[in-house]
Amino acid sequence: MNLPVDFSYKVKASAGGGYPTQISASDLMKNFVFAALEVDPSLVEQTTGQGGHPQRKLRLPAAPTTGTHVLGVKAGVLQWIATEEC
């Protein structure tokens, strides 16, 4: 997977190839939009990340520690299902 804008390439390709290097807000937004995964809001928990910034956490049921399971939906509920039940 490649991000739409490779900033390391842009730095190398710029005159002098060193810092400081100016980057465009448009290029940053292309990468942010690409990296923003769309998820059903019921599976997202709002938390606080590094430096006190808002962060989102994907909520999945804890994986079983024994046996072989698949993540699926049973009776409308996301859950781990033992492969013997599939």
C-alpha cells in the first residue's frame, strides 16, 4: 500500500534536497483522507491518544485464547465463532 504523496521523495526531488522543505496542505490532506478508514460508528470508541489528542479505537470482541475461531456475525452480534460451529 502506498500513500498518495511520498514526502521523502518530494524532499529528495526538491532543490537542495534538505530541510526545511515546504509541503502543501493539499498533499497532507490527500494522505490524511487516504489513511482515514471508514468504519461503522458502532464499532468505534472515542479515546484520548498521545499528547491528549482525540483518538479513535476499533472495538472488537476479545479473541479466544484456545481453539480455532473466525470473526463473524451471529444473530446480529459481532463475535468469535468456533470453527466447529461453522
